[in-house]
Amino acid sequence: MSATVRSDAPRILLIEDDRGIAVGIVRGLKAAGFSVELANSGMRGAELGLFGKFSLIVLDLMLPEIDGYEILDRWRGHSLPPIIVLSARTELDTRLRVFGSGAIDYVSKPFWVEELVARIRARLSLPQLPAPRRIYWDDSVLDHDARTLTVSGAAISLTGAEFSILTFLVERSGRAVSRGQLAEAALPVDGDRFDRTVDSHVARIRRKLGPSGAARIVTVWGIGYRFDAPEQP
């Protein structure tokens, strides 16, 4: 299901050359209600940043033609919207150089798109979107807002990836979901998104849910998984 973007939605410029990462970010930002313009090269991104009208810019450091450092240097002295930098580099010198060149935030890869959305909203002083309702089945409660799972009143510890995978399955109860869909929707951008990684996360979720809860997550051979919710009386 595609998200509908309002005509007055904040415009985000995304400068990212990795197609897989870019697709995931664009999809996530549009789902969050933003309008997104994608530039997949340094030259195009630098030009759009100077002459386009955007609410915020998301800039990857490693780009073809010219990299993010040079783009920031070219933008120095110009009136630009807030800039959030993406990079797999985590050393302090890189961060300091980026902030010294005018960026206001730095997100290390791999990352969750939800975190990027939250950072953008914070920088633009936008209200957070209402969280989905709590989801109940058997003796379990999945609370998306608090990011918690309780079973028989006891809190179950889930990693970020496990919580996202379980939520994705539960919200699509009764429908087969492929491993690729789970990886794209629930695992960090630019992280390990192999089928075996998804399988490992699902195996751990099943163990934590216990026998009755684990039985709700059904393997759909050749495709992925399906969450079977209890029938309503």
C-alpha cells in the first residue's frame, strides 16, 4: 500500500547513490508524510541543495563524482535548510568535520528509517505521528508506542529487530510475508538483510514467545512467514 503525500508536506532532499538504501529511505519518509526528492550523485545533489526549495536535506558522505565533504564545502556560506549526514564512518574526526561544515545531525549506518524520521521531525519541530494501537492476542500484548511485549503479564525482552519483525507480522495477520519484505521493513538500512538473518531473528522470537505463542508464527515454505491470530468469538 503506497502512502499518500499531502501537497503541503515538508520537502526532503535525499542525496544517496546506493539504490537499495535510497528506496528504503524514500519509502519510509513518504510513509511518514514527507515529500522526497532523490539525487543519486554528488553533482546533482549539490545543485538541488543550492537551488531547490527543501525543508531539510539528508546527505550521504560517500557519493560518486563529488563526495559529501565537498558538497558541504560548496554549500558553505549559502542559506540552506537543516542537513542530516548519513555515513558508515563513526570516528570522531569525521563527525567533527561534518558538524564543522554545517550539518546539524549525524546518523551512522546501519540505521532504522524510523530513527531517521524521528530525527527529521525533531529538527523540523514537527509533532510525532500517533502510535498504532496496542495489539492483543491470547495472553500477549504488543505495545508499539512503548515498544514492549508482555506475555501473561510478564515483560519479554526483544531486540529492536525482533520487535520490528514481530510487529510487521502481527499487523499483517493471516497474510504470508516474504523474508525480503521482513528484511526491508524491519532490519536496519545498509545492515545484514540476508534470508538467514531473518530466519535467525524469527527463531529467537519463537523461543521468547514460548510454545503457544511460537505456534502463531507459521512458516510458509518457499515464501517466508505468516502470523495466525486467534479467531474472534
